[in-house]
Amino acid sequence: MQGDGDDPAVSRGEQIQAAEREAAKRRILAQADADRIPVEETTQAVPERRWRRGQQ
């Protein structure tokens, strides 16, 4: 029956798009994880001396 939303071509196309979105999401998360700097390698922010001198 037409109009029931059971069209296999549409459903297959939606499944393909969903799979592509999921694959893209995984690639983005993998790249972000690769670019991430571990917290152990970061330092605490300290104000510059020039700024502190100007505040006195």
C-alpha cells in the first residue's frame, strides 16, 4: 500500500544515511581522541608578569 512508509527503497536509503552518519561520527571522535592532550601533560595557567605589574 502506498503512503504507509513501508517503501523499501526509502528505508534502505535511510539506513545507508544513518550508517554513513555513524561512521563519520566515529571518525571525528577518533580524530579528537588522537588530538587530545592528556591532562598530565598540561600545566596550570599563571598570569604573565607584565599583567601583574600593571595591576599594582
